[in-house]
Amino acid sequence: MFFAKDLTEVLTLHPSYFTPSLPAYLKLLLHQKVEGTCSGRLGYIIAVIEIKDENMGRGKVVEGQAEFAITYKAIVYRPFRGEVVDGVVASVNKMGIFADVGPLTCFISTHLIPADFSFDPNANPPCFASTEDTLKIEKGTKIRLKIVGTRVDATEIFAIGTIKEDYLGPLG
């Protein structure tokens, strides 16, 4: 699920960057430092949408640098158990499917794939093919899945998904 969250980041700069373009440089540095990162507590920081407060900086006497505490609003993505999401299959092997759901990688075990889908290792590329329909799940296939569990580390989120329920599986 996506959230708009108010966050604060401390940036440290050497005095050689103290020019009239300092505010623009701080904004660029903030975008580079936080966008695309994952905080286990908050989730994935997708984009900075607004910078709310830039203070004038505080000097570090020992190092001769300045710290700037910047308050900003960001779009954050955090997956929850039971959430239904759309993703793109990244890889298929005999153990299951890895799907990319935005920045999150979700694993779908063969036990959580409907029984009418069977793994075909001889296909090129390898896929799960349906015996009843002409449906295939291979690399690049768009699928709808339900998140059944997540594990949060300090800098990464892992998810397990299923397509074994109604209205889940390959799209189109």
C-alpha cells in the first residue's frame, strides 16, 4: 500500500559546496540519497514529492563540515499481508515464480499455484502451463497475486504470494 509520509534526512556537506546554488544542490542530493531505498520500518521510498523545511545548517567543528536537516514528504510503499497486487514475472523455476511488484520481489511457491498449472522445463523460456486453458506463466507475464506473508529486514522487505484463489493469476 502507498502512503504519503513526512520524513527527515540529515545531509552533510563540505564548505566547498556553499554557493548560491546550495538549495538546488541539497534538493538533488536528497533525491539521490533517499529515492529507491528501503527502510524496513517505513517500506520503500518511491519518490520525494515536497521539501517542507531546509534549515541553515549546523557546523561540525572537528570535521569542518555542515549538517543540514531536511524535512520532506515522500511516497512510501509498504506491502501488507492479504493485499492483492499486480506484478510482472521476473523468473520461473521448478520451485516457483519470482514476480516484481514495483520495487518488491515476491516469491510464489509451487504449493501456492493452482493444481492445473504444471512446470514445463522443456519450454523456452521455462514456464508454468495450464492443462485446462492455453494460459502460460513465463518471464514477462503480468499476474495478479495476493501477499500471504512478509519478512522485514533493516534494508529489505521479502514477500510470499499466492495465485491459488479466485480472480488471481495471469492477466489478459
